[in-house]
Amino acid sequence: MTTSPTAPAPDVLASALAAEYAAVYAYGVVGAHVPDDRRGYVASALSSHRAARDWLRERITAAGGEPPPAAGAYEVPAVDDPTAAAELAAAVELATVPRWSAVAGVVDRIDRPYCTSTAQAAAVRAVTWGAGSEPFPGTRPTASGG
């Protein structure tokens, strides 16, 4: 629950929620195509995204809003082997990082550690799945470098 008199920006929370919905969906696909020794990691990541999704839904509701529903399905690339599954997992993790950074900028100070640790955990999972390490995970630099 927030403690400030102002509610967080609903569009920022909704954007992060959309990314979490997509991540939960994508991990269902990922889990079907990873070797048995990676399934525990998939289950852990899926659990983290479900918890993040629920946290966002609670914040939106507490602010007097109605959390947008998840889509019935999400467009994902063709996944038919462990390499493609890892690429999908890395991509969805990277997609959540900037959204959680944005959420950290609009929530109360008491909620910021959760947001930043969620962004950090997603960045670590992305690298674990094979994404390259980058200074600001999930963002794309412009041609001018900024």
C-alpha cells in the first residue's frame, strides 16, 4: 500500500503490468522447450513474474484504479528448441527492466526497493538466459549514444 497523498501514475503501472502479463505467458512457452535441468529455473522466474504482476495489480487497485486484464494470448516468436526458448526468456526479461525502473520513479519511497530489486532480478535473469550485459538493460541506445 502506498503512503503518499498522491497515487502513482496509472499508465506507468499499467505498462509494467502489461510486461508482466506477457512474461507470465512467455514463460509457459519457454517451459515447454527447455531441458529438464532448466525447468526449476523457469518455475522460479515464472513465480517471480506472477508475484510482480500481483504486486502491480494491488497497487493499481489501492490507487482506486481497475487493473487492465491480461490479453488472451501474446505474440511470441516461433519457439521449437532450447535456444529459441532462451532467446524468448531473455527478451521478456529485458522488456520488464525499463518498466520497473519507471515504476520506481512514480511510487512512494517505501516501494522503491521492491521495484529496483525486481528490475535488477529481471536483468540478471536476462543475462542468465544469454542476453549480453549492458549498462542499462532493456533500453536501446540511440544513434547519438544516449
